Amino acid sequence: MAERLTAARVLLPTGLSGPAVVEVEGGWITAVAPAEGAGVLDRTLAPGFVDLQVNGLEDVDVADVEREGWQVLDQRLLAGGVTTWCPTLVTAPLDAYPARLAAIEAAASRPEGAWPRIAGAHLEGPFLGGRPGAHPVHLLRPLDLDWLAALPPIVRLVTLAPELDEAPEAVRLLRERGVVVSLGHTAATADQVARCVDVGATLVTHLFNGMPPLHHRDPGVATAALLDDRLITCVIGDGIHVAPAAVALVLRCKGPGRAALVSDAIAWRSLAHAGTAIVLVDGAARLEDGTLAGSAITLDAAVRTAVAGGVGLADALAAASTTPAAALGLTDRGVIEPGRRADLVALGPDLAVESTWVAGRKVHG
């Protein structure tokens, strides 16, 4: 039986429209049509959010999570409107990754149910460069092409630094295996970035964080990220790593479909992140020396941050759903139109998440 979801505002490929009704049947969107009458709910219906970078949430770290911990992560993500995500592993010894990736693969292989889909693992390290941020420097490594070639299929996204020896070769190798490559934690020159983009790098990991600041006489990775239309630029939306006005600057500069909001959330209640003690200070997770280590948000907060910075609601919602889905090559979701998965999120007038659906099943709210 088809279900009819009404909303005063619905994010369509052409922008916000409404009032409208979205018909869902068998886990898929079957129709979108104008809605009339007093029964239309005062809410905004958008594609379910897609978070490319989640290291953990509160007290659960994806690098060390038991079976019950995945269920905790599921519920916290769904409460934030996230219906697809990439569990993200930070820099660690190479021999630590197989077990962690196996755990992510097992979680991703669960039967369809009341949990957000895992698109694949995101490896943020250990092949990073001159701006390691909170990553333990002693564990950073030169690129290892043989190790990358042996990665299991669960790996969907890899962040690496363009200035490393053999970086273009690594990008080419990963792209041939269907892995999305993002450039980050880097002090690369614009030329080094361009060489990696030329062979298939398509993302930039958390613009402005983990890289030198934008400089008018030294156009490095930040300038390249903003100007190269081949790159989708990710930006942390907690309002602390990047000020709301700067988030708005990124989305306005990149234009539709070329900027993605991420949470970069970590398990800030845990005792350590990548082996280093962390503390929450004014809403941001930091190392003991004050270095930013990640956020304490889910992606719904990133949408509110973008809107507070001056981004139009349609653009902010698309940056949290349509663009990251496209970045991963997920053509079955991220857009509200017939034939797409009914992964949806409803937000109230205050942009707080009211309800979340995964494949047409209401799983939150």
C-alpha cells in the first residue's frame, strides 16, 4: 500500500516546492504531486542526509565498536536525519585496519532494516601530508601502492595528501578499483593538487581544516578546491571548524552540486581519539594542546549552521544529501523523484529533525 507524505516544502531537483505530497511504496518514491487542503504538515521534506565523514558519535568510536555499538550509532544518526554514511577510520598502524574494516563490512552487510545504510568505509589516513591536525604524526606513512591495491571492497573513500611521492599513481590505482579519492591533510601546491585531479581525485576533505589558510600570494589547496569545478569540496558544518559565514562562502563559490556538508563527528566522550586524550571545549572536541580533533554534531546541525551563515535552505539541504550521494556515485538516492529510494528526512520550521525514513520505513520520529 502506498503511503502519502505531505509537506509544506519539498526539496525537488529544481529546488524547494510545495505544498506537495510524496507517495512511497515498496521502499521507493512512486510519485510527487501538488498537495491541497488543511492536512498538509508544516514541515520541510528532503532526501535523507549522506555523511561522508563520521569517526564516531559521543561514546562510540567506529574504530573500536562492538555489535551493540552499531545500533547506538544507527539511532543517533537517524535522529540527525542521516540515512547513508561512511564510517571513517583515522590514522593507525597498517596492521590495525583489517579488523576494523571487517567490522564495518559486517555492519554494512546487515539485512535491510531500521538502520542507515553504510556506503563504505572512509580511510582518512595514514597517507597524509604536511597538515596532520589531530592525526598522530608518528603513524603517518609514505604511500604504499601494494597496500592500497589489496584494500577490501568495503573501502569506498580514501583521503590522501597530493604532495606525497607517487600520489598521482595512488589516485589512479584507487579510481581503477572504484574507490573515491579525496585530497586532505595536506600542504600541497596547486600544481600537486591538479596532478591528482587530472587522474581522478574528485573530493577535498574538510576545506580550510588540515591545510594552510587561503593566501592571496600562495594559491595552494584551498584556492584549488574553490576554483576547480572537477572537485566537490567538503566543509565541516559545526560552525567552529569553519565559521558559518565561511561555510556560506564555500557553498556560494562552488555553486550547486559542488560542495558537501560533513559532520567530521568523533566519539568525543571516549577517553582518546587516535590514541590521544580529547576534551570537549565550547562544543568542539580538542586535543589537550587545543588542536581541533573533530565535531560533536550530526549533519542536521550542519544544515542549520549553513542557513545561519546565509545559505538558502534548498542549497544547504542539497549539500547534506544530493551532493554527497552523487560524490559516492549513489544514483538511487539523494533526490526526491519517482524511482529513487525513499530515504527521507522531515524537518520542522526550526530545522530540527522530526522524522526520518529509510527505504520508506519510518525509523525515527
